[in-house]
Amino acid sequence: MSARYENRDVPLGPPRRRALLALLLIRLGRVVPTTVLIEELWRDARPQQAVATLQSHISHLRRALTPAAGPGRSAILCHQAPGYVLRLASDQVDAYRFEQLISTGRRLLAGQNPPAARDYLTRALTLWHGAPYAEFHTHPSIADESARLEQMRLTALESSAEAGLLLGRTAEVVAELESEVRQHPARERMVGHLMTALFRSGRQAEALELYASTRSYLVEEFGVDTSADLQKLHTALLRQELGGRTRGATGGPARPAATAFPRQVRTTMSSTVTRPAAPAEPAELAESAESAESAESALGAQEVPNGRERGTPAASATLLPPPDEPGIAPPLIGRERELNLLVAAMAETAAGHGHLACVLGFSGLGKTHLVMELVHRLRLRDENIETIRSTSFSGEGVPPYWLWTQVLRRLSTARPDAFRSAAAPFGALLAPLLPGWQPGPGDDAGPGDPQNSFRTHDALCEILLDLAARRPLVLLLEDVHRADTASLDVLRLLANRRQGHPLGIVLTGWDLETWPDSSRYSAMTGILRDPNTQILRLGALTLPDLTALAEAHSGPGVSRRVVEALHRQSVGSPSFVLQMLSLLREAGDLRDPGTADELIGLVVPCARKVLRQEFAELPGPVLRLLRLCAIAAPDIELDSLCRAAGGDGAMAIVESAVRHGLLVSGPRPAGRLRLAPPRAREVLVGDLTGEESQRLHAAYAHALSPRFAGEGTPERSDRIAHHVWRAGGAMPPERALPWLLSAAENAGSRLASNDRQMWLRRAISVTGSLPDGSATRGLVSRLHGELAHLLCHVRGFGDTEAETEIIRGYTPGTPPHRSDDPAVLSMLSVSLLVRGRYDESGRLTDRLRTIAARTGDPAARLGAVYGEGMTRFIRDRLPDALRSFEHGVELSERLARESRLPGGMYRSDPRVYFRTHDVFARWLMSERSAAAEQGRRLLRLTQWSDKPWDRVQALYVNAIVAAWEGDPDAAGTFGAQGVELSVKHGLSSWSAMLNVPLGWALTHAGQREGIPKMMNALTEMRLSRTRIHLPLHLGLLAQAQHLAEQREGAVDTLRTLLAVVEHHREYVYLNSALPSTLLLDELLGKETREAVGAVE
């Protein structure tokens, strides 16, 4: 930026002051608030006296600009609340003159006055001396203006070229557009004008090559085809229908006005679209055609672009209309390091140091864009270096050596005399490379000569080295992974012979690990084995790269949050990102902070849409494989995937998916894959029917299954069980059930209660499809019993579903309470005790005692003793209860020594629940030392237990006793440990019970959440029907309320306690040793307690 007055430069001061002037210039004639100027000048680094500093800069600028105002006139830079305004006429700022000239020129062009339009547009472009405001690129608003002006320049250039073509100035148009098209290859209107100008200049082959390279660039970089207008222009060029000017300099229009053209819309394609086989490539075939008739003959009856059959009259339009939304092509982003390395290596070709470089990466990462930028940089560096591009194709009908056929054709067009001289000695040897080649008097080896192939390869190398000796040559060979083996043989020979010659070679292709077959892989590894070969691997775009790409697409200032959302959904592919950006632009301005939330919400749907378009273009076998991968995700085993997909041929399909960038290596161990796009699994699975999904799950489960007995791990078994369950009816129940039971066992061994519960339920569900019989009924009963044990410990014995599963676990046909199964009777007895139904529990205890006397069954003996002891304890018959508990501890110890304790993962150790109430009984009987010792034993017994409910019970006992003894620290410690362990293992009933002493401790520590915690815990216990120790818990709550000076609440709680005790005859909880009993006597009177019949 500069300012001049009377042909002298006006000093504008330091950078910050210059930036201030620029901020005012881009808002010429408008008041810019002081706060905006401060924010945009300093952003996060504003000075302490920002306003004063700004005013100082304003004063200096005002003095510098005062002469321009003239004597007696107001200042150019004025203060006007709430900020400052720059008052200059628009013709005093060249950027505004630039816009006015462009606007006038385009209006004249639309009015069919190309001479005047060309004049105005040329005058506008003459004002351009480089990117405006380039020095202020760190100021977003100024950078936005710079980008807008650059877009206007490109639009003006396109309009000027259109006017030039209408005036017949084709040479001028070619000179104006060649370098611009190299820098902006995605501006199809500009490409179309250059194609037209080249054709009319007699350079038809270059025009066709430009179309082919543009199409390849759009497909490779953005996954889109050329626009319909450019396709029409290409067709007209092939048919020789671009003859002279489409309209005279002053004549009427030969086409509709620009506004009548449809808006340019690209057809979305897969970024991995396979290019047509060579015979179907019109641009390539037409290069050897010398007339419209030869081009027609080559095309045959094939379709031409835009779906028009051969023989249909071509469209008369030859010029692309101005786009509705002009924009610059995305620059090369995130590849500067690779570009610099290539430029440095290839530039040495001029000095006779030919290098070989190879750029590898999956489709859509920008290999073609990198090559195009390399061509541009090399021409800027040394115009004497000639670059020749050629692209490999694969498919039925592509002749051998097609990669080299293109190279020779382009060289013969660019340097006809030199080419003829270099090729003359080799005669018919070039016939396989150049169909239709007229051999000279040289070697005429017949096709049956066994040495013919090598001599042809040698001849090609000699020709290229000869031409390189006359003018340094760089060959750009793209998509070499598609090249035939004969072409790769030539490449290997040339790579060895190029050393010491001014011949450089740049190759592009997929990563070697993903090449289609072993023969090509071997050939390429041989070519790259030379230690001097430069191998560059393109990686995914980083977040900063993606930000730059988004701003190149939509202008500076794209919301960072939007870019981050795009980055999360992309795989670093420029093609994928640009397709998403195009979809997002239809929804709103990506630079508007007000639309950021809306756009972020659209990122995932856009990603899904782009992926569906990508998948729709894939070959059927690849798509089926990806659907199988989606079923197998997230952990896809390569071997199992290939077995599920169909054996030997599956590996080739996997390799194809990897080459497309849709599958990538997964985490360790080796041999694992994952779907690359984040939303791929969601899209693929969402498009499957229920039956299709079940069949794929069944196939993958079968592929995962061990082929030999004893193979596999618990983790693998669980994965198989997952797919077996998802397979539904596609997997026979006899095959499915063992895997489901194995997964349940695995979950139990790692104490994953929720997982075990899930797998047991699924196994029970599958048993419904088994044939009826005694074996099936026995299995069903066992599974219900296992689920009952699990639910009792996790949710509590009072849980409704736990009770239901206990009943379902009886031997079919036997009434529940008449069962002779001691384990079932014991669970029912405990369930009744927990729910406060002591009389019913007592009847089951009598039945257990009878069974124990008759059979000596350990479960019956333990159940009878425990039921008897609990009934005595509740009724406050503490000496009798203690004898029962001591007998239970002794019996448990003896059975443990004899290894006769009832087993099972989800069964408690009876020594724990006997000792629990032994502690309570001893404490209430004032045997405090003995109670404390039993409590410590309980903690030692469960310290290393693999049954968390036993450990939790031990912590609960010690927390309750600590509360009774008035020790909030110990009660809080035991309570917190118990709650943490309960939450970890999903033991909801124990978590609620432990929150009672924990809340009591918190209240004593002065924390308000203590009482709400206790009340919430009581509510949870009520809902789960866990009534055991309810008066005990109410007593602790009343104490906490009284301590917190909630007297009325404490009184209400104590009245509830009395009602519960009276209803269930739980007299032990009115024991005079309890602190709550002392509080009850204080608040309600001892006579109230005596009234419930609990007088000692």
C-alpha cells in the first residue's frame, strides 16, 4: 500500500499506522468505531492506553494526509462519533477505480460492445501491481478485502479474455491466460477461454491436453467432474466446431446472453473414480487426429461428454459464461515441503543431473495438484526446462505402453523436427508405442523377433535421452500404479540410463503396499531401489492446513469452530473437505459467526452425503466388502475379513479399498484394519436391511471362530458372541448359545456385572428357539437361577425382577415354596428378610432345617442357621441370635476347610454375612471390644476378596458401628470407600445403604449435603424394596437432623421409626444402647417407646 500526492510519496509511518489507514480505506466514507479499530489493530495484544495510542496514530496520519485536502477544506481523516471516518473520493483510491472499471467493462460486454469492454477491463487490470494489502495478511478484515479484490481480478481477466476472443485476439488471450490457468486450474471458465484460444491458434493438441489435465485435476483433487459447459466446449473442439469467431466484433450474438446459461454446477463424483480406458479417452485419441474426420472415427459410436450421442449437433456455445459466484482456485496447501524438494531436484536437470522422485499417497491427497504446481515453479525458475505430463490408465482395451505413447505424442507435437530426427534411426521399433507411425529407413525388426520388446524399450530410451540432450526434459508420469508391466519395464530401463543426462522423472501413485498385483509391485520396487531416488509420501491435511484450504475456498475468516468440525469428520483428504465445503456454502456464509452453530450442525449430515456419493461410485465387490467392514468394526481382522468376504479373491478387494483410502491400518496388533472416514460405518450400516445385516454378522462370526479346539482368547470369544447375537435368525441357536454363555462366563470372571447380565438375558432369549425337552428346560432353569443370583447382589434381594428370576429358576412344574432346592429356598428366604416379611421367611427357614436334617446339604444348613439367627436378632433376642451367628461362623469355617462352601461367582461367602450380624449383636450387648475385633476380622477377610459385595458389606458394618460410637471420621471413611466400590461394580442397593452412614458423617462435618444424601438413599431403598435395617437408617437420619437443628424433621423421622418397628416387630432397633433410642426418649419421651411393646 502506498499513497502519493503531487507525484511524491506520502510517508505513512510504521506498520501499525499503515494498518490503521488500510482499515479506514476498506470502509471508505463510513465511520469505523474506535472499539473496532482497537480490536482489529491489536487483537489480544492491546496496549494499556489503547485509546491514547490510537489517537496518536490518528494525529500522525491526519498530518500526513492534510496536504491532499487543500487549503480551507476540512481534514480527510475526521473524528465522528463513535469513531473515525476517511473522506476521500472513490477515484482517489485505485482499488475503487479498479472496481468501477471492471463493473463498466462487464456491463459493456453484456451489452455486446466487446471493443469498449476490452478497453475498460484492460485499464482495470493495468492498475494491478500485486496482491493489494498483502502486508496486512495478519489482519482478518483487510485480508478478506484482499481476497475479494483478487477474485474480482480473476473475473475481470476472464471477461477480458472473452472480449478478446470475440475480437479475434487469440494470441493475446493465450499470453494472458497461460500462467493464470496454471495457478488457478479449477477456474473452468478461464480454462475454457484458453482452450478456445489455443484451438484458434492452431494448437489443438494443447487445447485437448489442457482439458484432459483439468479434468484429471478436478477428479483427483476434488472428486468432481468438469462442468457441463466445459464438456460442451470440449465436444465442440473435438468436432472442429470452433472455427472462427463466434460473433463479429460488432455483430449480433451467436449465443444467448451470459445470463441465459445455466449456473455452473459440478456433478459430484468419487474422488477415486477410475478414469476411462484409453480407447474411450477422446482427448488422447484426438491428439493423433489431424482432422475432424479422424477424431470422429476414433470416437466411433461412444458417448461424448454430457451424454450426447455421436452425430448429435454440437452446442454452438464456445465461451463459458461468468460464474455467479466468482472464486479463486484453492492454492496448494500443506505440501510446500514436498514441492520445494521436487523443484530443487528437478531444477538440477538443466545442469545434467537427472533425478528420479516418486510421490505416493491414496487418492484425493493432492498428487496431481502438486505436479501442476511443480510445472509452474519450474517454468518460473528455468524456462528452458521442458515438462511433459502423462497419465496411466487401466482397464480392458488399454494398449501396452499407453503411458509412453502419450509422452511420445506430446513430444512429437511440441518439437516435431527434433522428434523426427531422434526417432528416425529406429524405424518400426516404435510401432508398439506410436500406432500409425510411419517408419523411416531404419531398423525393421519383425514382430516375431524375441529381442523385439527390449529393442523397443531401448529405442524409446535413446529418443528421450537424445531430446533431453537438446533441451533439458522433465517427465511427469502420473498414476503409475495403473501402468502396464511393459510400461514399467521401460521406466526401469530409463531410470537406470538417465543418470548423467539432463532428464528428470517425477512419478505419482498409490502407496506401494496397496498396488494391485505383485508383478507391478516388484517392478516398482526395483525402480525405487536406487538410494538416490527421492520418495515423498503425502499425508493427511492437518488442522492448520484445512483452515487454509477452507479460507481459500470460501474466503478469509471462516469460523474456526466450523473448520474444527470439518477436521473431525474428514480423513485429511482435500477432495473430501472441498465437497463438504461446497455443501455447507449452500446453507450459509462460512465466515459469519452468527451461522457457525447452524453450519456445525450440518457438518455431519454433509459428511454422510459425501460418503454416500463416494460409495455409490464404488465397484460392487468393494462396496460389499466395506459393508462387511462396517459390521465388523471397530476391530477388523484382515484374515477373518478375507474369510468372510469369500476367500482368495477377497485380498484383492481389500487392497482396492485400501487404495481408495477407505480402509487403513488399525491399532495393534498387526493385521487389523479400520474404516478411515469417521462416518463411514454409520452410513454403510444405515443402508443395510435387517436381513442383510444379520447375514453379514453371521458370516463374520463364522470367520472369527477358531478353526481348532483350544484356540482363541476371552476377548475374541466376546467378539464372536457379539456378532452371533447380531446375526439373529441367520445363526442356528445350537451354534449361537455356546458363544453367548462363554461371553457371560468371561464377564463374570472380570466382575463386569452389567455385561454378564446382558449375555445371560441374550442366552435365555435364544433358548426359546431350541427344541423343547428336559435338557432345554433344565438349561433354562439354570440360566434363570444364574441371573437371579446376579440381580440379587447387584440390585438387592428385594428387587422385583430378582424375585421373578428366583421363581423362574425353580425346576419346571414345581411350585416355588414347595421346591426342595436348598439354594433356591435360601435365596427366597433372604429376599423375604430384606423385604421385612419375617414370618414368611421363618416358614422357609423351617423347611430348610428339615432338609438339612434329612440330607445334610451345606446350603440348607447355612440357610437354616442364618434365617433363625436373623429372626432372633430382629426380635431383640440378642443372646440367642449371637449363638446362631457364632454357630454359622463355625459352620462356615468348617465347610470352607472342607471345600464344601456353596460355589459360584455371584454367591456371597457365608462367613461374611454371619460375622456382619455377629458384630451388630455384640455391640448392642455392650461387648464393644469383641465387636471391634470381629469388625477388623471382617475387613481382613474381605480385603482381597474377588466378590465386591462381600467387601462392601464389611465396610458397611464398620461404618454403622463407627456412627453408633459417634466417630464421624471413621464412618465417613468406611462409607466413602464402600460407596466408591459399589458404584464401580454397579451394586445399587449397597450404594444406597452406605450413603446413610456417609451422609451422617458429612452432617457432623458441617456439610449441608449430608441430610439430602441420606434422604435420597432411603428413597432408593424404598423403591428397590430394601427394607432391611430401615429403623436403623431412620435413627441415623434423625440424629443428623437433630444435629443440624432440624428438630421437627427429627421428630417426624423418629415417629416413622416407631411405626415401622411396631408394624414389623423389629424391636432390636429400639435397643437402649442405640444413640437413636436415647434421642427418641429425649424428643418423644420414654413412654412413647414403651407403648410399642419394646420395654426391656
